[in-house]
Amino acid sequence: MITFVVSLLALFFGYFFYGRFVERVFGPDDRPTPAVAKADGVDFVVLPGWKIFMIQFLNIAGTGPIFGAIMGAKFGPSAYLWIVLGCIFAGATHDYLSGMLSIRNGGANLPDIIGRYLGNVPKQMMLVFSVFLLMMVGAVFVYSPASLLQNLFHTEGTNLEFLNDSVFWIIVIFIYYLIATMMPIDKIIGKIYPLFAFSLLFMAVAFLVMLFVKQPDIPELWEGVGEASLTTKNIFPCLFITIACGAISGFHATQSPLMARCLKHEKMARPIFYGAMITEGFVALIWATVAMYFFYNEPVAGYQEMKGGEAIISKAPAIVNMVSENWLGVFGSVLAILGVVAAPITSGDTALRSARLILADFIHMDQKSILKRFYICIPMFLTVIALLVWQMENPEGFDVIWSWFGWSNQTLSVFTLWAITVYLVRERKNFFITLIPAVFMTTVCVTYLLSEQAFHLDSVYASVIAAVTVVVSSCWFVLWLVNYRKTLK
């Protein structure tokens, strides 16, 4: 528990000190924001700061800081290092600066930002890449909440037995997705998201209290970073893909423009963008610790002490259900599970909203008319449904989509970090705050693709690939920087 407490404090101080440093590097000012200059009553709408924070937090949370942290806990206490360092120096920095770049570019979507700073070819690649990623989010984030809701209700042998059918909940969630994707942002999202956010935060606080009550004996960082690993996968690069949303996630850069279109002042951005990511880091830390109790607790693992946990359960939704029921009782577990359910549902609908806006910008279709919004939503939702059907019909479908989602998610962060780095160079600001994370995440994504996801190369070759990637990406940047500075003379 000492590592856990130190990690919590590190995130807290990271927000106040490094977050303030990043804010000073960018330099927010008093210029009119897109919410004011381009107000349209649909997507460009001024909202209160507290409400924007709640929406941003739910937009980026999803199941990543919960399910990803649970799966990442199998790597042992090294998960703490990645969540803390990744969140402060990579994820929150990435979220804040991508949000600010959207504000400075009139509320631009991520592909437009990448095109502005990396060129037209990367822009077109990221347009296709980001839309497909967002539709994968819509598919992945339907399945997990439907599974949790299915297990929440015990109505066998009654007229309400349909509540035990995951297909029923999938249909309900899709109907909500369609409505929320097309309606003005302040009509549904702006009204119900704060309630969902409070539910998710209640869940995190409840488990935090229970952790201090139980004081579980779990592996500490000084006992060895990789010694307590329960998985055969290599820490590098697998840990950095498994725990994404709790450390750094490219998906967040697709969500930040939604809230960049709702801020009244630029100086509101640090609590919203940097702060929401730090809050997500807290959630990831709590769930990683809960999972470590479940897997590692001495003298016996937590699953052996729980009702229904006679055998190790490795599926994250099952662990959420089991720990919630055993720690929080019936009422508390219902609230906790609803918080876990709300996170992916709310991330799914804003993901599809982002996809709609990106496609609308690409084909230059105005979005004030609900009929035009519907035109874009039809093919998009049909694609998501097709992905979901394939996922449900294949036993390993969810794992396959999740693994590709994880790699795509982090690859998107690579392009975003490089785009921000180019911006900082052009503005003669401290570009090292994104250059170092950009090189690191480039190395992670290339190594994971070749060694784990696609070609399954030996770990020795993977290490060589990682080293070469660091050298090549660093040399490419230095050459570009030298040539760019020559053009200024």
C-alpha cells in the first residue's frame, strides 16, 4: 500500500506543479474562444467549467482506466510507474496541448490539427484512422456495459427475464447512442453526463476507502518491477498498450475538440484537460490496486476470499462484479457498477459524435440540420453494428478488437504528440515536453505491432527494433529541426 499512497500523492502534485509548467509553456491568453466566436447552438456552445470537466472526464474515461488497469495489474507494481509517469508527463500533457491546439485553430478536429502541422498525407491517414478508431470505440464500449448490465439484474423465471439478455441492453445502448450523437451537445450530454460522472467518482472514492480499510498486502515497487508479474507477456511493450486510458491515450485527442468548442476562456483549459486526465489516473491507480488485491493478496489472493471466487477469474467485467458485490454490498455495488457502466457508454456516444463531426468537416456538410446529421450517422452506425455482430459471433472477437483498439489508440497519440511538437518548435516554445513522450510512444507502438500484434517476432528482435526506432525517430526530428531553422534565416 505504500507504493499506492505515494503514487496518489505524485499525481496530486503532478497536477499542481508540472501541469502549471505545461500551461506556462503554452501560454493561454484572453482571445475569443471558438465557443464564443463560432456559437451555433449545436456543437459550439458555452458551458460552465464544472460541467465541461465532468463531460471531458466521462468522454475520456471509458473502460480503459478500469478494465485496462485490471489487466495491467498482472504486470505487478510496474503498473504504478506507468500510470503515474505516463499520466503526468505524457497523457495529461497530450490532452491539455491537443485541447489548446483545437481552441487556437477554431475548434478543429484532430485530423485537421495533424494536417496543419504534419502535412496533408498524415492528415488523410489520420482522418481514416481516427474515424475507424472511433467506430471501434463505439463497438467495444457497447459490449462491456451490456455485459455488466446483464449481470446486474437477477430476473430469471419472471416476466422481466429479458433484462438478463445482453442483446436487449445492446439495443438500448445503441438507441441512446443515436439520440445523443445527433442532438445538440447541451440537450442530453450537457444534462446527464454530470450525473454519470458523480456515479463514476462515487465508485472510485468507495473503493479508495475500502482499500484503506482492508490494507491489503500487495507487491511494492522496491520488491522488483517485473518479479511479481502474473503474465508471460513482456512488460515492454505490452504494459504500455494494456494500460492506455489511465496513462496516455490518443482517443482523448479526438474528444478534446468537443470540449474545446464549449470553453468560454482559454485559462479554463488546465483544470479541464490536464485535470480530467489526472483524475482518470486516480481511477486507474485505484482499480490497479483493487486488482492486485484480487490477484496477489497474502496469505491468499482476494479471489479466494470472495463468494463465487473459488477459481481465478481473469475477465475484467467479472472482477468488477465480484469485488463490487463483496466489498460494497447490494446498494453500493449497484452504484459502483452503474459508474463503471456509465464510463464506456458515455465515451462511446461522444466517440461517435466526434466521428460524425470529422466526417462532416471532410465532406463539408453543415451540421445545423438534424436531417444532415442523420445522413452521416446511418452508414457510421451500420459499420459499428457490423463490427459488433462479428465480435459477438467470434469467441475471441472482443479480445481481437480490443487488442487492435489498444494499438490504434496509442498510435493515434504518436501522431498527436509529433504534431504538438512541431507546433511548439514553430512557436519557439519548449518542445521537449512532447518530444520525449513522442519518441517513447513511437517506439512502443512500432515494437508492439511487430512483436505482439502482427508478426510475433522474438523478444530479442523486438528489442533491436525498439532501439532502431528510437534512433531513427530522433534523427528524423533533428534533421527536420535543422532544415526548419535554416528556412528562418
